[in-house]
Amino acid sequence: MRRSRMDIVVDVLEAAKNGVNKTAIVYRTNLNFTVAEKYLELLEKQGLLENKSDKYITSDKGKVFLAKAKEITMQLETPLIKTKEKAMENKASLPKAKQMTLQYEAPMQKTQEMNLQYEAPMQKIQEMNLQYEAPMQKIQEMNLQYETPMQKIQEMNLQHEAPMKKTQEMNLQHGAQMQKTQEMNLQHEAPMQKIQEMNLYESLIQNAREMSLQPEASIQKAQEMNLQENLLMERLIREITIQRENPN
């Protein structure tokens, strides 16, 4: 990972806190001699570094600068660390949510199979209801027509005892089918409750995904702050270079 100029300055000042030669600074900061020499000259000119008997030591001004630089770096790293921690938490929650989704696929499939099994008897019941509607409607029409002549109604009732008895038997059969359908509906309630729980877990997955998008804003803000820091450091170096070229 490429270090910023501020990181290099901090590394040089940190390495020279107790007084070291140029070679030690090169090895401790992992720089080559050419680059290290440029930074040593720059820091010495700014009064952040002192050269005593071929040894470089961080000055009091340099120590103050080093403390402030560390404080700024810590402030920049804190949101990044929190962002990484949130990202790790989100990654940990996603596999768990996926596992829960897989656990509920089986009852969903079983529910679909049960629905298919219920369709046949329900369709048969509807067909039976349609068959019952025609004779029942005819009986109601006949009752309306013969309300006044009570004797004729009694005769017609005697004539229709047989189909009425048959209708009652069909109604009893229909009642048994309806009771069986109610029992099947009660069995269906348990997987439906599991489906509702699965929908709740799906909303939790959606919230986890939305939370995973939030760290991107913090990372972008940290990158913008690093860019501003680089621009300020470049401006400082340009001013130092100009002062060096034009001492008057």
C-alpha cells in the first residue's frame, strides 16, 4: 500500500526521536537513500529535525508536530475502523439469514404440495354445490307457486319426498366433506404461520442489506479527508521548495 507524504514525515520523526544516523532512518522508514535525504533536508529546514554530529534527532517543534499528526491520523482511522467492523458484522449476518431462508424452503414446498392436494376435493365440493343449486331453486319456485292452495302443496310434498330424502342424504355427504375440509385447513395453519415468520426474516435481511450500504458513505468521507491532507502537504512542499530556490 502506497504511503502518503504525511505518513512518511511521521515515520521519519518517529524514527529520529532518540537520535539516529541516516542509515538507521532509511531502514526504519523503509525508504531509499535518495528519498530519505530529501525528507531529511526538508524537515531540517522547517525546524522539525536537527542534525548533530551526523545524527538526526527530532526537535521540540518536531515532537509537537508529531503528536498533532498522530492525533489527526487517529481521528481519520476511527471511522474507518468502525466502518470495517460494521461491514464484518453485516457479512456475518448475511450467511445466517441465507441459512434461515434455506430452512424455510422445505415447509414452503410442502405447503404448495398440500395446496395442490386440497384443490381436488375443493373443486369436487364446488361441483356438488352447483348440482344442488338447480333442484333447490326449483323447489323454492314450486313453493312460491303453491302457497295459496295448501292441499296441492301437500300432494306435491308427498310426490317430492323421495327427491327430498335423496337431497338430505347428499347434504349429509356434503357435511362430511366440509368437515374434512375444515380439518385440512387446520393442518394448513401451521405452515402458514411458518410462512409469516419467513417473511419477517426476509425483512431482517433487507434491513441488513441497507445497513451494509451505510459504511460506503463513511469510507468515501475518509477518502476525501485523505485527499485534502495530500493537497495540503503538496502545497507545504511547494512553498518550502520556492523558499529554498528564492531565499531572498
